[in-house]
Amino acid sequence: MTCSVTGGTGLPDVGNCGQRFEARQGMNAPTNTSTDAALIRRTLAEIAPLADKVTSYFYALLFIGDPELRTLFPAAMDAQRDRLLKALLTAAEHLENTATLTEYLRQLGRGHRKYGTRPEHYPAVGEALIGALVRYAEKTWDEATQAAWVRAYTTMSQIMIDAADEDELRQPAWWYAEVVSHDLRTPDVAVVTLRPDQPYPFLAGQYTTLETPWWPRIWRHYSLASAPRSDGLLSLHVKAVPAGWVSGALVHRARPGDTLRLGPPAGSMVVDHTTDDGLLCLGGGTGIAPIKALVEDVARYGERRPVEVFYGARSNHDLYDIDTLLRMQQAHSWLSVRPVVSEGPGRLGGRLPEAVREYGPWTSYDAYVSGPPGMIRSGVTTLRDIGIPSDRIRHDSVEELVAAND
């Protein structure tokens, strides 16, 4: 059942694998998910040290096998190179975590519409995935492992296809949005306000994906920094990062009148308005953007539940939105804002998650964490350590979301 290797190019002949993907669409063949998951994790452990080679080989197979797919990707692949494969491998690794995995895949399926992805493209991606694994998982690859990967990919791709089909019935694949204001708060942080060309249906705490005219087909995630507004405007907080093509363009190049493209809103870091539990919010850097949106959402619903915001940054200078939050604190007696800086005097010192330990108790609160991946990781660990159950900790990092449920 293994894929053969041709002698001319050295690339696997994975056509039969693709036929199996197509043949299994819609089938409900009995599987042992635990066994498949164990085989998949074994493969992932073997290829982990070879991630760059696996990625390069995957795209070589994909574009040689179906050259038309190359038009769906950026002209320069440096920024996009590992995103598709990483998403597939992340999903496969968490095969047993059904609820989280399904929502992750549904978001991927809906989000892939903006690239022009169609159901007929999925078999080619599956062939390239299997071909790359065949090439680099030499020690652990066998018929049982290949069967497990085929089953996993077939299941994952069908979830994404179904989600995209459902989404197509209710909203466009993308929105055009005009830049109406650009406020440079620090040399590398800008608040960008956008006007979509049609209503953009999102919930406070969610994020969007964005493409600029300067880097076509390169999309990046940005949290929406406000609750839905009556004027329909959207606000983003963007930090220019080293070698960040999109973030650099948004901070240093975008101006009022420019037109961007937005993908569909996504994310589950939203307020549960069916309870009156308090909100404990940790926002690091531009991760304060969705936290600000959550505060606005509570105020918009007229609730008086306690909301505790810990706003972390490296220095006082990096607390670029602190004045806005302090004004909100003055307006709402139920809101407390605590700035935390890791360098310099004047405010709570130390790292953001550790500062949370000094207050509380928080066991009756719902927790929200937003910021760089490392901060989310340490934040989730701290919150669990101080007694907040995993199902009451919300954020939108799928890897940490899965780990929190292990």
C-alpha cells in the first residue's frame, strides 16, 4: 500500500493515494481513532527534526502534481512556506481531541475560501502530504501508518469542505475595506481603522485575516479591537515585526484611502452573556486589542459583572493604549485595569502571568488570554495553577487550546 518512487525525478508517484482520498469522500469506514492517532504521532516525532526539508518537498510535490495550484499562493513563498503544511500536521497531531479539532478545521475550511480553494483541490494536497511523509518518515512508515494518515486526511478535508460549503451560503469569501484612519501610537505600533464595503458580521473578541495590496495572497491574522459599532467601522492594532511583510506595510505604508481585503471573522474568545461571572483578562502587547473589545462588549450589554484587565508590556512606553483603558475604567465602576511592565519603574513589575498571582482569588472568573504565543502558553499554565478550570480559559491559539484540554 506504500506509494512508489519514480526513477526519473526522485519524487513519489502518489496518484493512487489521491484516488483513495477521492474514493473515501463521504464514507464512514470503521476506524480506531486511538490507534491512528498513535501512528500519526509516531510519524510526526520522526519528521520533526526535518521540518524544513519536509515542507520544501511537500510544496515541490504539490506544484509539480498540480501546477494550477501555484496561483493560489504568494509569488514569494518565504512568508507562506510552512503555513499550510503546519496547519495540516497540527490538526493530525490532535486527532483525538474531536471538539477542538473540528472547530479548528471548520475555521480553516471557511478561511481557505479567500484563497480560492475548491473541493477538487483537496486530493492534490493529500497526495503531496502523503508523498512528503513517505520520503522522510522512512523508519516508521508502513501500510498501517499510511492507512491511518489517509483516513485522517480524508476526515479532516471533508470537515473543511463541508464548512466552506455552508459558509458560501451565508457570506462572501472576502470583503474589501478602505483605510479611513491611521494612528501611529509608537514607532512600530499603529491603530488602523477600516470601513468594509458591506456589513462585516463579527463578535467582540474575534479576529480577522487581512491581505494588503503590496503583498498579494499573503494573509495575516489581526484581532478586532472593538465590539461591533453602529457605523460599521473596524479597528486593528498592528505591531511591525522584523521581516513582517504585512505588519510592516500596515504600520509604515498604509494610509487613508488604501483598500485592503478581509477574510471572514473567526475565533471563540467571546463573552458568554448567559452568566454573570467575572472576566479576568490578560493582554500582552497588541494582544490588548481583543481585550478592549471584550470590555466594550460587557458595557454594551449593560452588565455590571466585574472585569479585571492585566495589560502587559515591556516598558511604560509600550503601553500604547493605556490611556484609553484608564478612561474606560473611570467610566465603569466594575472595571479594573492593572498595567504590568517587565522593565522600568512606576507600575506592577515582572511578567504578566506572574502578576496575576498577586491578586484574586480568580476561581469564579472566566479567563481570557491574548498576546504572543509564549505569553499565552505561560498564561494558561498560571491560570490553571491558580485554580481556574481549563474550560473557563479562552484564547485562540489552537496548540495551547488543545494542550489545555490534555
